[in-house]
Amino acid sequence: MEVKLGKRGRIVIPSKIRRFLGLREGTILVVEVREGKILLTPKRRISVDDLFGAAGVGEVELEDVEGGLAGEEIR
């Protein structure tokens, strides 16, 4: 696909691509230049649900959690 550069450097991402990537108005895109090419990457927000279970299952003492939040070294 091709897009035309408009006034003030604006481009329109074709609707097929927006739908495929789930891009909506207000989506933040990270812009990078790599090897002479422009790379646009959607910035994804990470939710608590995305992180649930990422550290595995384990038990901790309440004092360790409180100490960690206070910036103390965990034993």
C-alpha cells in the first residue's frame, strides 16, 4: 500500500491496516528511524491482568511486602 504525505507531514494509515492492528483514534504510536526507514509501533498499555501470574506462584510474609514498599532490602 502507498500513502501520500500531506500538509505538515501528516499521513493517513489505511483502514485495513488500522483494523488489523486494532488502532483507534487516540492510539499512541512510537516513531523510530531504522536503516533509513520510518517505523511506527503502537504503544501498548499493560494492565494488571496482563501481569497476573508473570512472577509465578509463591508465598511471602506481609512484613516482606511492607518492607519492599518502604524500599528496604528483602531477606
